[in-house]
Amino acid sequence: AKEPVRVLVTGAAGQIGYALVPMVARGIMLGADQPVILHMLDIPPAAEALNGVKMELVDAAFPLLKGVVATTDVVEACTGVSVAVMVGGFPRKEGMERKDVMSKNVSIYKAQASALEKYAAPNCKVLIVANPANTNALILKEFAPSIPEKNITCLTRLDHNRALGQISERLNVQVSDVKNVIIWGNHSSTQYPDVTHATVGDKPVPELVKDDAWLKGEFIATVQQRGAAIIKARKLSSALSAASSACDHIRDWVLGTPEGTWVSMGVYSDGSYNVPAGLIYSFPVTCSGGEWKIVQGLSIDEFSRAKLDATAAELTEEKALAYSCLS
Ligand code: NAX
């Protein structure tokens, strides 16, 4: 039998946490043969709720779950973890300035970076879900210099999966038959959902949809605004789809992407596709042997170029705002 892997979920008393921890405990993230020990972190006002989640995990009697740590202590939470899913953060509240929200998250991610660097297992893989996801990931990277930058990523897989879902509904095909959409850039409304290289079977999606105006207009806007549409309908933000996509992200990263298929991940830019180096930016990636690689050589038309640049510009500005919160 395999040794258990320690998985950290921060913000575990929140609504994504509540959907995510049972998925991890059922082997959806790391595989049906991989035992896990869950480390759940939240802040003191949520400690009692966090303990309730722990009680439910015990009650669910998951065969793969070999232990649960529920704590408000960052050091205890980070100790020995090989996977860290960072869902906890400071939400934007009515009337708050962007800079104030950024400032709160910068201090959270700075502190958690240091704890992960000191106490996590070597080669720990980190996924940031909490918004602003790309920039929180960048801060974590900056304040955990001994964690390799290739180990720090942010979640855009939910946007990727939303794009797959929209194409499958439009073409009335199985979502599992749609492949190779791309989310470029920021997990925000400037993200660029790109189907230029997407396929169903061996056919290009643009040829099947035969409606360029829809692809360049409504499709993009629907994916970009999907988070807001869920809030409007549910009066709560996406949770089950976010949790499921976080499992997809880690699973593909650890176990590999299928031959001929890529996924979208927010990763540290090396300047590929003329995206400024030093941003955490969503790219198409393939994974193998526990490492991601940016898919190279895709053609970028003029329409796409402008979209890639616009979302990069937003991230450059967010980065500057984050840095201004440090001083
Ligand atoms: P909730 O408010 O339900 O849960 C957040 C939890 O984090 C709370 O229990 C809170 O006490 C905890 N928390 C706050 N500060 C903490 C800290 N310093 N350490 C540990 N825990 C802390 O939010 P939820 O709906 O679960 O969303 C969580 C985050 O995911 C938000 O930032 C949200 O914006 C972001 N999202 C990101 C998505 C993505 O695709 N990247 C999509 C879904 C989601 O909107």
C-alpha cells in the first residue's frame, strides 16, 4: 500500500473547502489508490465550524482518509504537506477599495509563504485558488524563495472547464469530446478563453461552430462572466465547480495529462508567447512526471494577440499594486 500524502486545504471552513475536502478524501484529487491525511487551516473565528467539518469527515468513514488535522495554526497546518491548496483569503466587501483588499491578501500570502517554505515537504506543489489568484500566487512565490517557482501555480482550470462546457452545449456534444481550449492570462474578467486550437474529434471547433461572431463575442463574455452569473443565481459564489476544478488541476499536474491534450494552469511566465516574464499567467500546459510544460508553437492571430496583451497588462498593474502594499 502507498504511504499517505499530506494535503493542506486553507480556508477549509469556507464553502469551497466544504466541497473540496470530501473530494480529496475520496481520492478524486490524487487517485483511488492514494491514501491521504487532510490538513485543514482556517482562522480563529471559523475554528468551531472547522471542527464541525472535521467531525463530518470522521462520520463519512472514508477508507482513504488516514488522518485529519484541523487547526488555526499556520505552522501545524503546513508541516509535512506535499500538496497545498490555498483557498483561504480576504474577500472583497461592499465599498472596499481594491488596494485595501490587495493589502490584506498580500499579508496573508506573505505569512503563509514563509510557513510553507519552512515546514512543507520538499517539492510541495502549491495551488492558489483565493482571489486575486494570480497575484496571490506571485506574492507566495516572492516570499518563499526556496520553493521552486515551477511548484507555485494558480487555478484557471475552472475557467477552462467552463469553456469546455459552453462549447459542448453549443455543439450538443459530450463535454469529454471537447479538447484543447485555452484560458490565457488572469483569473478575472480580462481572461481570454481561446478556442482557436480546440477540437471535437479531429475537427476544429471554429469550423464546427461556424459562427465567428458568437465565438468572439457571446462565448468569451459568458466564460468571463460565469462567476458573476453563478452568484446571481445561487446568491453564493461557485463552490462545487471550483472544488472539482482544483482536483482536476492537481490530478493532472501529479498524474499527467493524456497524450495530445493540454489544460490551462496559471504558472510563472518565462516569456513564452511574448507574455512578460515574471507574471503568474494562465497558459496551455501539458504535464508529465509531476511537472508542467507550456505548450509551444501555437499560432496567435491578431485578435488573440490583443486579448493576450490586455490581460497581461492587467496582471502587470496588479503586480505593481501588490508591491505597493509591501512598502
Ligand atoms: P468563503 O468565504 O466561503 O471561505 C473562505 C474561508 O477562508 C473562510 O472560512 C475564511 O475564514 C478563511 N480564511 C480567511 N483568511 C484566512 C487565512 N488567513 N488563513 C486561512 N483561512 C482563511 O469563500 P469561498 O467561496 O470558499 O472562496 C474562497 C476563495 O476562492 C475566494 O477568494 C474566492 O474569490 C476564490 N475563488 C476562486 C476561483 C478560481 O477559479 N480561482 C473560483 C471560485 C472562488 O470565487
